[in-house]
Amino acid sequence: MPQPAKAARVPRPAAAPPSGPTGSSDSAKSSAASGGSASAAPAGRSAAGPEGAGGRRAAAQRLTMRRRLAAAAMELFATKGYEATTVDEIAAAAGVARRTFFRHFRSKEEAIFPDHDDTLVRAQGVLDAAPAHEHPLDTVCRGIKEVMRMYAASPAVSVERYRLTREVPALREREIASVARYERLFTRYLLGHFDETDHHVGADDPLLAEVAASAVVTAHNHVLRRWLRGGGEGDVEAQLDHAFAIVRETFGAGVGAGRAAALSRPGGPPASVRAGDEVLVAVARTDAPLGEVMRAIEKVLKRERDQDN
């Protein structure tokens, strides 16, 4: 397995941590790892944790520690090599116990990707808060911009991480896993704007959703790799906007078109549901997508259950 050059050192820029819900006001010593990528941290440790000042403070402290461990791991990988570096050495370099390392990462290949879970939360937040009138493809493009901003927040570290992932197969595999998580998130969102149960001949909505989500992720990754190979210089968001314009031109007319047309037809929404005594009455147009009808029913059922509780 090829090893990184022995003389390489991990730059420690003074840039602030990435902006957004997971950004913290802690000192810039933790920002050396803020260009991270994939991480499969234990469930329930997201920055979108308990509300209130205490919860935000705990989330900021957690992220600071993750970045501290990541900075130590990257420096050791660069100087000693990935295979020769142990978890104990990473923990010692970060000034913490081995058990602290395993509270944040399951393995050493995860350790250089401290921000991925929190960035995934931010991307999900963009999708959840999307205005009703926004084209779903535009929403997905805005969501994946959170990933690019994570890398752009610390270009020097992102470039070094890219070098490591190209040289160490285990790190590359972990990064590929992170890309798959984003693609699943965006595919689910786009499928939510179609009748995903409609698979008869000629129904292309599910296909369009998966292809469009893949296209957005591929466009992002293409621009990101080009930016990293160029040393992390230049206006990467402008390059990303150009790539997204191509994706919109290619897929924009099809993605969500059927749903938008149904909603714009005279006669109101495609389906309406009201609750009676232990029954639900659903009224739907004959051309209403099945997915829309089911969502309307589920919404009323949830409201009724919440009221009962």
C-alpha cells in the first residue's frame, strides 16, 4: 500500500470553523480538521441534539474534540503513514485517553472526517425548510452546497485530506461511503416529489429522481476534485453554480414536473382528507398521483394520533 511522504506536515490554518448550526466559537486550534468528509459516528451524536444553550454548548464541545482528534490523526498519517499509526498514538497526540477517541470515532479511518455527520444534518435542514414554490432540484443543489462549504472553510486541510484519501485505500473507501449517504438523502427527497409507487410502463419519475440526485452529487464531486487538485484556490461556489446550471438544464424540465402540473390544475389540491368518528374520508381527483393521496392520508392520521396523545 503506498504511503504518504514522510516530510509532509498538516497545515493548521487559523480559519474559523464552518458556518451553520455546527459552527462553534472555540479557538481556531480545532479548525485544522474542518474540511472533513465522511464519518459514521455513533448514532445520536449529531449537532442537532438537545435544544437550548446547554445542548448547543455540548454539541460545540463535541465537534471541537472531533476536530482535535482529526488534526492529530492527519498529522500522524502524514508523518508516520496510515498503517504505522495506532489509535493510541492519535489519542495521545490529541492529549486524550483511548476511550475518548472511541466515543467519537469507531476506527482510525474515520478520524480524519470529523464534520460529515453535522454537515449531513445541515443538508437535511435545507431540504426540510425548502419553500413550497422552490423547484426540488434547486433545493437539492442548495443542500449539497453545505458539503462544499465544509471543504472551502479550510482549503489547506481539505487539500491535504484529499492527498491522503488518494494514497490510502481505507480512507478512500470511507470517503466513498460518505458520498453514498448524501446521494441517498437527495434521492429520497426527490422521490418525495413523485409518485414513487408508480412503476407502470412509461412512468419515469422514479428513474428521474435517482438519476437527477446522482447528477447533482456527481457535479459537486467533479467541481470539488478539480478545486482540490488546483490547491484549493479560486471561487469554488461560482464553479459549483455553473455545474448546477448544467444539471438543471438537463433534468429540470422533468424533475417534479408531473407533481407541479397536478398541483396547478383547477380544482385545488389533488386530494383532501377529513377525520370523522373513527373513520377518515378521503376525496381525490381521478388524476391525483397515488403518492399525493397517501401523503394526505398520513398527514391526517398523524394529526389525529398526536391529538389523542
